[in-house]
Amino acid sequence: MAVIRPAGRFDAFRALSERRGRVGERLVERLAHTRESSVDGPESWAPAVAAGLGLPAAAALGPAAYYADLVVPHGRRHVRVCSATACFAARSGRHLTQVEQELGVAVGTASPDGGTSLQAVRCLGYCYAGPAVLDGATPCTGPALVAQLAGREPRSAPEIPVADDTGDPVLLAGVVAGEPTWQVWPGTVTAGRPDRVHEEVAASGLRGRGGAGFRVAAKWGAAGRAPGTVVVANGDEGDPGSYADRLLMEADPRRVLEGLALACFACGARRGVVLVRSEYPRALARMREAVEEAYAAGHFGPSVHGTDTALGVEVVRGAGSYVAGEETALIASLEGDRGCARPRPPYPTARGLWDAPTVVNNVETLAAVPWIVARGGDAYARRGTPEETGTKLVCLSERFARPGAYEVEMGTSLLRIVTELGGGMKDGSEPTALQVGGPLGGFLAPDALDVPLTTADLAARGAALGHAGLVAFDQHVAPQDVLRHVWEFAAAESCGACSPCRVGSRRGLELAGAGTPPGAEWGRLARVLAEASLCAFGRRIPPAVHSLARVYGDRLPGWEP
């Protein structure tokens, strides 16, 4: 039997939905701006933000109670301390307590007078020089972190060390070789052949560099050049251990934007959005400057370089959520909602941002597109391996003798990256485990590194490519502490949208904190997480824990599958 809704009520609901669609994309940023001037809880200021946008209070209270940047109070001096894997490995996490003692404030709180607040974040992108904090927008890094915060030593934040291992860099073409940007876009758009861009990217075999590894041309094609298509550059690089996107957005933002322009052209999109995580304030500023320059140069606007192609691009700041880097959660956050993963189908390429076809590519992926269009897809496809072509930025953490970002060809031996490029461990330390591909990527033993850097080969050994961040652990970090760190991350960053992950991650943390073998309960918990979680976050927890247990063996009894 059909349900007949009163016309007036339905029309009111539709009007509210459309009104939110026009203003919702600025809701999270408005909330973040208000949060920065208040030490009170969201319930005291979020409703006023919603009212100012013509939205009900609930529309603002939901995201205000979800994002880390909005939940934690902000004092006049707001300090963010990195608690992510690379900084944890650098000092076994001791820097967190030291920072709390120096500031006289506990993590997640503000001083009674509102003078100082302290927030734990994952991560700040200084994995090569950790541990790290941001004092406002000013970074402090290294062993003398606390002394820098206190003003007893000068603040230190070294630039990201970079090197090319390919002989003809794609991603580091500007940073290392000085190759100029905006050489490809003007001729491409005036030629009026978006199909050529798509064809070259298809021939290149380029896969997404954000972790999923989906073929870029196939994703573009799925959007079908439908009217209203949006392309999103995902700069929410949340994998602790990786700082490749931060490097590109800070050191070569124009290359990222040129790749975004080419992607928009190929997809028939008149609108591009760049999402930059709030933990990267310098990258946010550099991207916004580069967008303004691009408009002034005619690369963006209502008539790009005198053609009938229109392209508008804006930069949006994130608000602190690891899961919001997943494409459906990212779209939810852009709509002013909680950054929770959504069921698929429908896929974003069919119904994404405000139900428009939406293509989400990460920053590193887009940075490769100008090279591909300029040199040809076949030239790119000859690099790497037949199944996983091209090059990749690999990030090495602070424990290596030569930490930094290296551009390598896909298929390069992980052993060579660790021993030759990274120089092994620093200070004569002995490696005990290597985390590959982010916090839920996987762990490899020091004697199991002779594996090609490809998604398939790493997966076969219980690891993952992810953003290709490599975090080394040495003998100074206890296996039980590493296990607890993995579960703390999982419990803190679960978006809570599904109960298997929400409840399971907390239960796993309880089991890890007990210090005793979990017994049969871990097997049952692992199956529920792997089979019933809504997104890859929950499903990746068991493989990550299993790989860690394989590396440490009898030092972590009971955690094997």
C-alpha cells in the first residue's frame, strides 16, 4: 500500500534539504573557526553556527561532537602533539607525557584559565624527524621537542629530505629536477580534446595512490562525463608514516592543481575541490595561494584560456578524522556531516557530493597526470611492473639512517629501499619490525623484506601498500606496546558507523591492555571485524594484528589467527 505524505510537509523537507545543500559544505569549516575561540563544549556554540546558516541545531551538533578538532577545547595557545606510529616508535611514546608535564595540561583538555590546550593527533607529517608537535601553526620536532616548546632551545622543523631513484622523476619532477608546471594544461584545454587525456591515463595503467589502487581511467570513465560532475583532490593523508601528499602540496602545489585541472577536463567536471587535512597548516596555505595564482593566470575561471571550458576550484580544510580520508566519508564531511563511511553502492561516481557524480583522487595520483599527458601513457606504462605501472613516493620514518621521501619505480625491492636508500637503522639500532602501508597496513620481519613494492606482493605477505609509508621499530620498543598502540589507534579513529568496528576495536584494546593471551575470544573478534565491518578500516584491523603477531612470534602469544 502506498504511503501518501502531506504535500506541505514533504515540500518543507525538500526545501530544508536544498538549503543545507547550498550551505552545508561550509558548515564544518564554520564550526572549526568558532571552536578556535571557545573552551566550552560544542553544545554551547554549535547551535548558533547552525542558526546562522539557516539549519537546525542538530545539523551542527552531529559533526561538532565527531571531529577531533571540534571536540577538543581550544585555549589561546593550542598545541597539537603527534601520537601516531612514527613518533611513537621514535621515543616509545614517552614524549606525550613529557609534553603534558611541560605544559601542565592533560591531552584533550584546556587549562582552567583557557590559556593552553593540548590535543593528540595522528599524524602531523613530520615522520622523518619525530616526535613532533604543532604549537599553533609552528612545528617543533626531534629529541629536544620539550625544550623547544618551553623556549629553552630554538624551534626545529627540517624540510622533508627528498631523492629520486628513477632517473626521470614523475612526482618529484619539480622538487628535484626543477621542471616547471602549467606547461601541459593550456595546450590541452585549448585543443578541446578531453578524450585524449582519458586515453593517455588509460594507456598508462595509473592506479590510485591513496591505498585502494583502483585504475584511475576506469574511475573517471564510471562518472560518464555526466552534468554536474565534481572532482575531489584528496589531501587528507591520514596514514601515520606517510608525508608524500604533504610534500607535494607544500613544495609543488601547482603540479597538483594542474593534475586536478586535467582530471576535471577528462571527466567533464566544471568544479574541483581540494581537501587538505587541518594537521597540515602550511600545505593548506600553499594550496590556497596556488589556487589564487591559477585564477589570476587564467588556468581556472568561467572561460579557461579563452575557451568555453569553465572550471572553479576551491580548497577546504578538514577537521581531524582518519576515516574521513575514505572517499565516502570524505564526501560526507564535505557535505557538513559526520565523516563516516557510507554503504556502497551507490558509488560516488554515480551519486557522490550532494548526489552529483563525484571522482575522488588522492594528491599523489593527480600529481602524476601532467607527466603522463606530456610524455604519453605508454612511456609511463613502461615503468614499474606490467600490472602496477609507474612510480611511487615511499616515505621512511625517523628511525632510518636516511629518512625522507624517495621516488621509486613500482616493483622496487623493499629490502633495497630499506638498506640502500634508507641506510638501515640509525644509531646502531637493531630492527625488530617494519610497518608497511599505514597503521592498519601490516608488519614485516627484518628477514622478510625481499619483496617487490607492489600491492599484490605485499598483500601476499600480510602487509599492504597503502600510502607506502615505512615505519621502523627497534629493540627499544616492547612488542606489547606496539600491539597496544595499534589497538589504541583503531579504537580512537573508528568512525562508529558500524557496531562491529565500534565495539570490536574497543574490545581489542581491552584485550591488548590486559597483558595476557586473549584466547579464543580474539579469533571470534577477528572474524566479526573482518567479515561484518562496513568499510576497510574495520576489515583491516585483524590482518594488521595477525601480521604483527607473526613478526614477534611467542612474544605476543595468543594473537595469531
